[in-house]
Amino acid sequence: MSKIITFSKAVAMIPDGATLMVGGFMGCGTPHKLIDALSKSGKGGFTLICNDGGMPGGPLGEEHYGVAKLIHNKQVKTLIATHVGLNPEVALQSNSGELELILIPQGSLAEMIRAKGAGLGGIITPTGVRTIVETYDHVHSKIEIDGKMYLVERPLSADFALISGYNIDKFGNVWYKGTTRNFNVSMATAGDKVIAEADNLVEIGDIRHEDIITSGIYVTYIVDGGSV
């Protein structure tokens, strides 16, 4: 059965209130066309897990770049991210109580996502000890190891991981160009369903085996970003 679906079908399967992981780093490696389609869907109440809150404008003059489209439309109820300073709307909505903002140190966020994909029970890190991070729901407990305090933090998972790849074959094998791999690689292992947007949809075998970064076994559906 083909994994290739339309953008409308991809958006239709994402319900209100879903937890979404979205790959990218300030829009680099973000599945832009999938996010654009979701921003026009009228759906909302999402918990959004990503590196950042996007930006008000993109490098080519785009308005509300990346996940900023979802935030601008107030489709996001909770944002779990590491850096949001480049999108003023995050602060405005957080201060008004419209958006719950949970800031997690970037290394911790990456490891919590990786832990889910690896089937681990959590991570242990000293980052955040004696700070507000200790009060977050994802923190399970504190432990002392060799005289040093650590936080035990739960893995992060999502109903859907929305990722982007430069070349994706029809089985879902992904090759990422340059730094676009960022959070996409780990998020592809941590979503219950993974929807991958292909910059270029290629035939099986067109990506050399040694160049496959995300195996197609992780990818549930593919949308062809080069066709629209």
C-alpha cells in the first residue's frame, strides 16, 4: 500500500488537541507546506513540540515563517520549545494566558525526544537543577549520583511527528540536505504517526543505502512537497 497521501488527507487525520512534533530550526528543515495546510484547517488546541516558535517573517519575505503560522492563528494551546525570542507573538500570547509556554534547555529537549525513540524510560541531566525547570510536569524526580544532583526527565512523545526531507523515496527513506536534519531525525522516531514532507519525491533505490538517514520503517505517510 502506498504511503503517499495528499496534504488535505494529511491534515484531515490530525484532530483538534493533538500533540505535534515539528522538525526544523528557525524554519530550516521545517515541513513548510504541511504547516501551511494545517494553518488553514481551522483546527487547534495543539500541543506543539519544536525547537522554537518560528519567526514573523521568512528569508524570502514570507509572513509568519514556519510554526509561527500556527501560533499567529492561535491554534497552539501549549508550546514546548527551547528558544522563542524571535517570535514576539509567543511572548504576547504567553503573557495574556492564551498560550502555555514550557521552555526546555535545547540539549534536554533533544535527549528527551531521542529517549522516546530509543525506548528509554527517561534521561538524567544536571541542567535545570535548582531552577524553575524542577517544577515542570515532565520532571519525574531528582537523584544524587556521586555527590552531584540530577533531574530525571520523562521522554517526550507525540501523536504526530511532522518532518521534512530533501529526498524521500516512495517507501519513506529520507536523506536530509545539510543542517535540515536537526530535530527531524529524532522526531521521526518519537511520533505515533510520522508524516514526512518531501522536497523531492524519488523512486526506491534512488537514495544510496549509505545515505539514508531516516529509515522508511519510521515513516507512516509521505506528502509530496515538490508537487504543489
